[in-house]
Amino acid sequence: MELKQCKHFKNCGGCSYLDISYETQLKIKQETIQNLLKDFEVQILNPIIPSERIYFYRNKMEFAFGDNYSLGLRARNKYFQVINIEECLLESEQSNKILNIVRLWAIENNLEFYSNRSHKGLLRYLVIREAKVTNQIMVILTLNTTKYQFECNTKPVVVKLVDKLRQEISELKCFIVGFFNEKTDIAKFNDSVTVYGDDFIEERVNNLIFRISPKSFFQPNPLTIPRMLNKIKEFISDLDSKSATCLDIYCGSGAIGLSVSSYFEKVIGIEQVQSSVTDANINSQLNNITNCEFICDRAEIFLKKLLLSKFYTKLSTVIVDPPRAGITKKVLNAIIEISPEIIIYVSCNPQTMFFDLQKLIKFYKINTVQSFDMFPHTPHIETVLKLIHR
């Protein structure tokens, strides 16, 4: 497969594998998983499943504003420096167009770009979220100000930007302004206002529709998600689970739980981000799925409650999709205590997966390992494991 050339590659910290052939990337990732699991007893270790698309595959990009009117990604090994990106090969051609429109708008209107050194400046982050199947785009502009100050001072110039984007980007579904004036450098916001459209986009995965709001988590490679979900369904298809309960921990907006709902009598999703839980319950309604319930709670707290619940006696399967830091010690201990027959472990970080397995392996056998290349041109690997109680 021919490699595309990126003029920002030498300086940008976004894609460390962009100069390696895709076949070699897959080989490196497969060997990484094999080496991590070499001391574990694994019944089936499948070859990695490649990404359906290796360029313009991401559905979310977070572009930072920086010194010298830069708008783009962090420099390689220089966190305080922002590379002025004109074309990124990760999200889409339309996102590049948005990126350049926003930069030009900011310069023409003499708006101050945020500095991570001085913590001054108005413009902090430009986040672009795309639904690849339904072709809907959400733009989030994060400002170093308050909602009141925005309404009084900045809103008219932002409306000019929105009007320009609506003329140039037919796929634009919504434009949201977020407010974050803390020194912590993250592409998040405490408060927001919707300047145009709805406060969500919708994506279709297999035969399901999913609502994605600004703060909700959704897997970043939507064209590879169906392959991962189908593999998870394959892992549980041989279970006698029609009268059983499945627990979906770190459920996000419900993509996994809703996808496996037909295999269980009841699916309970746990997530501590309220916006994701709200989306998950709306997604249940959008897809006419009545046996799923999504609850906003800390996983370790809910798991203690579960031991006293009627659902505990029917629990057969736990699906866990933790953040990069892995499963917390309390949650891991609680999962072991409730002792499900099957654990489906979805990992985006092989290192934390390795550490979690060291404890789980005392109680569970590794039946099947399946990796997916969700992140072409980066070292990141998505892996799904089927663990069976000893």
C-alpha cells in the first residue's frame, strides 16, 4: 500500500509510524501483543485485523491554538510548541478545510491565540467530531473566557465564523462554544453554548444509530468499530445467556452494550460521565432496545450495590472497556469478587492490559485474543480478550 507524504511529519507529534509501510506497522503491533502475552497461557491468539481505511479515518481531532498564530498539533517532544497544521491525514479533507478557515478567521479578527506558557489568550482548542457514515460534523471552539463574557463581547465575531463554515461545509450539523479558564491544558470545557444546530451528531454502526454529544466518548475509528463489535458478539454467541445479565463497565455512550443486547435478558451499563450516560439511554430509545439500562455511577460503588441486587444471581458476563490507565484496583478487585463466568476485556493500552491480566489470570483463563488496528500510523493498539473463569 502506497504511503502518503505528510509535510508536517518530521515536526508533528501526531503520527510516529507514518514513514513505515502499513504491512510493517501491522507486523510490529502483532509482535507487541505476542511479546506481552508470551508468559501467559493463551488458547487462541488471532492475527491483528487491519483498519478499513488508513488515512482520514479518525472521527475526532483536537487541534490546539498556540504561540505565533499556530493552530494544529503538539510538536514532537516539545509539548509547549504547536505545529501549524495545514493538512492532517488523520481525520478528513473537510476537517482540514475547517482548520484553515478557523485559523484565517482568527487572524483576520485579531483574536489572541492561547499560550501554554503565559496562560493568556482567548482561543484554546478547536475540536472537530465527524460521523463518517452519516456525514455529520460537529465543531467545538474552546475559549479562555466565561459564558457571560462571551455573550457580551465575543459572540458576534464567532457568529461570523459560523456563517462562513455553513457556507463552505455542507456537512456542518452543529457549532458549540465551550468555556475553560483553568490552567490545566486539556481540550475540555466546564460550560458551553450551542451557537448553531443541535448539540449532538449521530453515527450509524452496523444497524444501530448512536447519538454523540460534545463530551461523550465514542471509538475514534468508526469504520473499524463494526469489526470489533462483531468479534465481541462472536465471543459471547455460544453462551446460554438469554436469561442472563451482562454488565458493561466504562460503557461510554453504549455502543458495546447495545450491540450485544439481543444476547442477554438484561444489560446494565456503568459510566461516571453523565453526558455519556444520557446519550446511552437516548441511544436505547432511538434503536427500540428495551433491555438495556445505563447508570451514572463510579464502577467500584455500583459493583458493591450489585452484590445485593437480584441481577447479581443472573450475572454471567462482564464487559470492561477501561481508559488508557486501565482498570482501577478497586474495580478490578470488585470484578473478581462478583466472579462472572465470562469477562470481555477491551483494551486501548497493551501495557495496562498486561498489568490487569497479571491479577485476573489467577482466576481466569485467556481463551481468545483479537487485536484491531484502530490507530494506523501510531503505536496504539486496540485488543479484545475473552476470559473464562477457571
